Amino acid sequence: MTVSDNRRTEKFPFGIASVGLDEIERRIPAGEPPPLPPNDALQVIGKPVRRQDARAKVTGAMRFTVDVKLPGLLHARILRSPLPHARVQAIDIEAVARQPGVRAVLVIASSDTILRYVGAPVAAVAATTQAAAEAALRLIRVNYAPLPFVVDLDTARRPDAPLVYPAGERPSLSIAEILVASALKLTGNVRGPDTQGSRGDIAQGFAQAQVIVESDYRTQTQTHCCLEPHAIVADWRADGLTVWMSTQFTAGVRRELAQTFGLKLGEVRVKVAAMGGGFGSKSQLGTYGRYAVMLSRQAKAPVRLVFDRAEEQLDSGNRPATWQHLRIGARRDGMLTAVSLLEYGTAGVGVGAGVGNFAQALYACPNFSSAQNDVFINAGRSSPMRGPGNTPGAFAMEQAIDELADKLGLDPLVLRERNDPSAVRREQRRLGAQRIGWDRRHQPGADAGPVKRGLGMAQSLWGANVHTNAACEVRLLRDGSVEVLSSVQDLGTGIGTILAQVVAEEFGLRPDDIIVHIGDTDFPAGPPSYGSQTTASITPAARNAAWKVKQMLFRQVAASLGVAPEQLVARGGRIVVLEDTTRGVSFREAAAGLRTEQISAVATRSDDYGGFRRHMGDQAGAQNDIGGVQFAEVSVDTETGTIRVERVVAVQDCGRPMNPKLIESQVQGGVLMGISYALLEERVIDRQTGHVMNADLEQYKLVGPREAPSIEVLLLENYQGQSATDAYGIAEPSNIATAPAIANAVFNAIGVRLRTLPMTPAAVLAALDTRLRRN
Amino acid sequence: MDRFVWQVARSVTEAATLAGRTVAEAMLADPGQPAAPDCVVLKAGGIDLLDLMKEGLLRPSRVVNLREVPGLAAITEDSSGLRIGTLVTLEQLATHPALRQRYAALADAVASSASPQIRHVATLGGNLLQRPRCWYFRSVAHHCARKGGEHCFAFAGENQYHAVFGHEGCAIVHPSTAATALVAFDARVELVNAQGVPRSVPLGAFLVGPGIDVKRETDLGAGEVLTAVLLPPTAASTRSVFLKQAARSSSDWSIADVAVVLDRAPDGRCQRACIVLGAAAPVPWRAQQAEAALVGQMIDAAVARTAGQAAIAGAVPLSRNAYKLPILATLVRRAVLQAAGAPEPENGR
């Protein structure tokens, strides 16, 4: 160890454990702990620790935002547009205001406001009961002047389509959207093209190609379907605002609230109890969050606003539908020479319907061109959803690569081997192929009989994201109890348990010894739980803080034992001298000797030791991306069109795996969501009326227990030496490859390619029928 | 949901006297208006009723609970067949030994429906009287023909789950899988009026298509209570099979289902066949041409295939549901083969 200035050099484990580990030297901040060894040398980190709230969750004892009860709590409901496109001519709330039980009324769409989708908010009411609020909505009189509307991507692209934003009307975009969209041209309903990421000379690339494949792909609108609805309880008081909210970013919502309502950050407190999923749809305050606060301010009482299932489906975001045209050129040996992507997607009345950097970045191809467009339709606005962009992007690109392999007569794994520079995915392909039994794979459609089986695979690409505005406090109290505190929230993934593991490892304790306080902005500001960055961002801060507290404790214990602090280690609930482990004190005794009631340290997430690839504001991207390769085995009943996913092998990586049990659980969730996306889910809008016909969980088909295949999760340990924990995220990477892996397996089963999602019996039968008629 | 009065009926005649109108009639009231004071509806399991009320499609002023009425929840058997009380739950039916043994298609049909939670509460009577699941019908925003409006939205709309037969002015499919099997067994329903007078009619006649009346699915009269379902006895040689395909296998409505009941002579020839298609038409749809293709035949793969094709003859698919036809033909073929104990060719299942 050498120290100079305020950094020192340390040697970190480096590489993929199953391939063989190396070491790498990193310059790290002086105040940060020494490198962790690989997981097999650790006691708690990297072990399948049960989540701390498991019992509370399965017994129903867990408290969610909807369970928050306050004295005098009012209940809010939102009146929503019954028309897909209309001008509000008049809105009359007089009868409502006089209604008993009604405490606040908010006009959201005053006269002349244009409503652009069924379910757009018109007015909101807070009343003493849910039923009173519901009844009050019926007393609001609104005159709507209907306008022409368009609810599907293809029609909206036509020059004669009704305009969602007629000339002179600008899309009302969130700040984030304006950053993305401001430079792009609006023609009719089409905004774009966005050509970011293009490189090389595409014409020359295709001229060099000996083989070209070219196809259209379509993906549907998928909704988040969080089992816990969007929910907020807002309590506006003279001395400040307290909000309980089901949110993926407490600190961000606090900032939005302070800005929106002219409050100081210190006057706003945001809390979140347990969450039942967010998948990207609970990343911001949202208009509904604002309405709840406004109603509370008006009523001078706390207000509870909880979406019903229809509101979830209509107005809480969705994954955009896309149409993608991919053209790929390659030499006969499989080396790619050109990839061109033309995409039109729809995020409803919002923007952000692109397909990300998947086709651009997955394979090394010198020539790439991209043109991505947002198409406005009269439907609810999209919001990021688990692997936004890359998930629909992967469905197209990973099938196109298989189409190329088919045309070249190459094994899809071999074609990828030649073009994919990632060492992580190379190892993942090897492990996955072995586990699924890739050598059993036959020619497409080779099975006799009506039920055909097939094997397929697809790859994933996702950024290893880090939020550098991430802080954590660790406290040691005189009775030996240890607390970890951060505003970071658990959207269901179990980050609280992982924090306990990190702190327990440092103190030589068990995870259950650590008391975790999270989800409250009264604690040091933590990162958001979107972009698969929670673990990467907050666990280094937690370890840094724990290490600092440990140093304080060691100094005290060292003095009493007459040794130097550097000679001490914490293990098995004791603090002992490394050379003679019989000498030492129990952790509890050590704590009892504290001069003060507690000692504590707050620490932050420093930059990745090897630097970031990009860093904008609080948001950074690691040097290396996250990989992921999934294999699927399917059977297809060619007489009924039914696809059954029999088995999925998901080979994933997330840097240093912190808790394999929680990671496996997330990967299983990602795979199930991918199966649901591949086979079942689709928001259906009636073109006659503009209404969503399946704004419920009855006709919006979500994967169920009988669709769940055997899911095998193989996890790489991929050490990068980039932070105090070296951990990265898993949520989104586990969702991206599933649908194309299934589609490729379906092709292998029946010899017919399904390029449209979802792959329903109707779609399978139509594809088979087309082939029959061709032959 | 609006406030309503909860009342417990103690007898069938009391319930029949209170029932001022059928749910179908009550739903013709303006959905924007609060409940009329005389809007009284009967509740058995309450599964569909609660759904209709939550969606704002039905606003009763009074709900009369049938569940306390004695004698309606029993399954009894005598020489005239099986009598299933209207309050028997779907779960009881699915697991009843006599049903499993002699009316397997019915037990399987019921077991394939809904979710375990719902099957434990839902009753057979309620299942037969439930309103259709058509998403236009279930939407307050769509004033469709079945709710007293001008037209059926499905013909020019999202009709992937709609009827391929018998859609005269309305393209709903009958929602009950139990009904598919019951019609195949020639079941009758027993109805009792306010005077306590019973009548019994074949289920196939009790369920009415839109050609007869687009605003109701049954012949239930106001002031009538469906008290039981009557199943004629089966012969020792009777074999029955029910097959269903849904968008997903977990807790979902049928895309297509079929019940096949076969009687075979000692020489193995088919003596009598009853084939009913579900989720194919506004009522359980008897596939008589398919039945005719079987009678007098030794059933093998070729005969079964002919029956499957005959079952979809005359279908008129809508813009987005032609895919149902090969599925129906396949289910009929497979069900016939299974009922005849003939092995499926190749690896079909």
C-alpha cells in the first residue's frame, strides 16, 4: 500500500471468477476501506442471505403507502377524460364544492384546455371518505368538444392523420423529456429522426456486404402493472410538507416538491414504506403527486390519493410500442459490415419511444446508422419501463442476428462469437450453452408431429449505472447495536438487506444484527432505484461509512489492548488481534466502552476508481456495460398456436454479486416479465372510440403461475475493482434478452419467424398459414 | 359503488317475491343515474354482481342474498339423474366424485374456470346467469346494443375474443365453460317463481342468442329464481371430454372450448354424440354436423378430423378472430379421440 496526496494505491481482484481471477491496481481515496477479497473469502457479502422483511411480507404485516393512516385523513379521486381528444368548453364545480364531505376541489383542465387521451386528468376532489370523493366526481359538469383523434402508430404516421399537437401547440413535456426532444423536428405527428450513435459509412458497409438480411419488427405497448398501485399521502402544514409516497426516488421527489411548491429542501420530508414494484413508473413526483399536495394545501388536512387499476393502466406510464426496420450486412464469414435501424415508436402523448443503443452498441460493426422517431398518438404517456429502449430493441436486433446466422448457415452462437467483443458475454454464452444443452439443437422445424420443440438464445446489453449523489450513515450505539441510515428506498428488491450485509461484513456481525433505516429523506440522501443502480450506488457509501466507524472503534479498543489499531480485525462478533486472535473483546464490550452514546459516520459514493465512461450531473456510467445471455426452450403446438416456454437459462452478471438469493429472485422476475411481454401482454385501444379496452388485469393478460417455466439462473462474479463493494445492478439486464430468446426458440421449433409481439396463438397460426400458402 | 340495502332471503319464494327485475333488466337503466328505488337484484356467490357494481354498470338499490336459503347447496342423485343446487360452488362441482366419474367433461370444465379463490365462492347458478365478458359490454363508456344502445362495437372493433357463430347483431361469446359441458349433457335448469311454482327447461333453450333478444342471455323471468341444474343419468358406456384453450393457462377465459359426450355400441361404433363449442357463439354452440360425422362410425383419426372440420363449417369469423376456427377444429378432433379412447396420432396432445 502506497499513499500519496489523499489517494493510495491498492490491489483489487479483477476478472471473471469462472474464467480465472487476476489483480488490478487502483488509486483510491485515502478515506476508503481496503479492497474486499473475492466473495468466497467473505462471511456475509455474496451469501444467499434471506431478506430481513421476508416474514413481514408473507404474513401481510408489511406496511405500504396505502396503509398510512393519519388523523383527519382525506381521500382524493381524479375525474378523467372520457374522450381521446377534446377541448374543455366549460367546467362547473359549484355543485361539488357544496357537497357534504368535500373539502377540496381542484380544476386541472380549465376551459379551453385540450385533453389528449382517455384518462387525462380533468379535476380532483378530496373528501372525508373514498365514497364521498367518488360521488363528488359525478357532480362535476364538464362540456367537452370532441376533436379528431388517432390511437395507433401506423395511422398516426400518415400525412392526413389527425394531429395530436396541431401547429402552434407544443407537446407539454417534462423537463427530462425536453432535454431529450428539444432539438428534434415535428412533422405531423412524427418527431425526429434522432440519428445519434450513427458511425462509419453505412453505404460503403452495405457495399462490402456479401449477405444482407432485412426485416420489420413490431412490439406492443406494455404496461408496468405494479401490484402496488401508485399512491401518495400528502400532509401540508404551516411548518412544512410531509409526503408518504410509493416512489423509486425519495430524494428526487423531495427536490421536485421543494421546487414545485417554493419550499426549502429542509421543509420537505418524503417517506416510503414497503413498495410493491415500480419498474420505472414511480421515478418522479408525477402530476398525481402534485395534485395530492395541492389538495392537502387547499383542505389544510392530509390527503391520500391511490390509483385504481384502470388509472394504473391508463395514466401511470407504459412501455412504448415500436415499429423497427433493421437491415444488416455481413461478410460470408459472419463479420458485420453494416447495421441500419429505422424506428418509429409511440409514447402516447409523450416522447421517449426510441429503442436505445442496443443495435448500436452490442456488436462491433464499423458502420451503423440509426434514425429513431417519436410518433404522437392520443394515448397515455409512456414512462421508463425495465430496460427502456433496449428491451424492444433487443427483440428486433437479436432476431435479426439469428436471421443472419440462418442465412449464413452459421450457429447463432458462432456468429455472435465473431462479432461480440464482450468477454463477459463470451463466458455467459459458454455457460448457458452447456447448461441448456445447446448441442441438442436441431434444424428449424425438424420435429415430426404437431408439437414442435426448439432452442433459442439472445443477448442483453445495459449500462452499469451509478448515481454519485448517494450517501449513507452508519451508527454504533453503546449497547452494541448498529444502525444504517439512508433515504434510499426498497422498491421490492431487498436493498435494506444488502446494506445490512455490507455493514455486518465490516463489523464481523450477522446481517440480522444490523438495524436498517431507509426510505426517509430525514436520513442522508440516497440514490434513485431506477436504471439498475441502487446497489452500485449505495453499497460503497455504506461500506465507507461502516469502515470509518470501525476505525474509530478500533482506535479505542487498540488503546485498551495496548496494540496498534491496524493490528485489529472484526470477526465473529469480536474484535481481536490479528496475530493472536485469543486476545480481544466482544463487539458488545467494545461498544460499551464508547465515551459517547453513539459514534457515527456519513460517507458517500466516490467515483469509480478506474473512472467513468460518462458523467453528467449525478448520473454516471461505468467503463463496462452489463451483459447477460438467456437461453429458452419452447414447445409450439402448431394446431392451436400455443407457445409454451418450458425452460429458461439466464446467465447474468452484476459486478460482485452481493446476495445471490435476491439476485436470483430479480432475475426470475425479469424472465417472467419477459415471457409475459413475449407471449401475452398488450394494451388494446379501440380505434372507434379511443378507449383502452383492457384497462384491468382480466383482459390485460399478465403471466400467471401456469406459464412459469423452469428458470435457472447462472451468475458470473465479475470483479472490476471499481468501488468499495464493486457491485452493479441486475434488474433491467435480466429482462432484455427473454423475448428475443423465446422468439428465436420459436423459429427453431417451427421454422417460421414471428416478428411481432405478443406472440399469441393467432399470430403463430397466421404465420404458419402464410408459410403453408407460400409452399 | 353506491350505497344499497342488504337483505337476507330465508326462502326461495321470498327471494322470488323481492326480485323485481333480472340483472339484465336492471342494467338497462341509465348507468349515469343513481339506482331506482325498486332496483332489487339477487345475489348468490356475488362474483359477477360485485364486478358489475364496481364498474358502475349496475346500481341496485337492494341486494338480496340467497346464500342463507336452505336446501340450495346440495348435490343429490336418484334414478332420474343428478340434481345440483344453484348454490353449489364451482369448487364443490370440480371435486365431486360422481361428477369426476360420470360427468368428467363438466368437472373439467368447471375446474378450468376462474381462479381457486373464485371457484370457492362462485356458484353454479351464478355462473350460468353471469353476464358476458365482452369488453365493450363491460365498459360504461360503450353504450352497446346489449345495454340498450344502437349497435355492437365488436363488428368494427377489437373482436379477437368474440363470436364466430350466431352473432346476430351482437358478437358476445357465452362466458360459462360449465354451460358448454352442461348443454353437451342435455342438462335442464329448474326455475321457481314467487308462487313457489317450479318449471324446468333444457339449458340449451334457456340460454338465448341475440337473434331472440339482444339484451339478455337467458329466459329467466323477473321474479324467478334459478334453483337447480338437473343432469340426466349417463350410460355406462358414456365418455365425455372437455378441452379448453385460453390466452393463458392461468385463470383465464376461453378463446375456445369444447365438450364432447359420446355413447358407443358394444362393437365400438359411435351411437350418439353430442359436441358443444364454447367461446364460439353467444350461446353454447351445438356442432350438429360434427355429431353427424361421428354417429355410426368407428372413431379413428380420420373420422375425428372430419368431425373437427365439420364443427367449424358455417362459421362466420370477424375481422380479428378467424384464428379461433383451427383451434376449435383441433379441440374437437382431440376431444373426440380422447373420448373414444383412440390414441392421438404422432405427438399431438
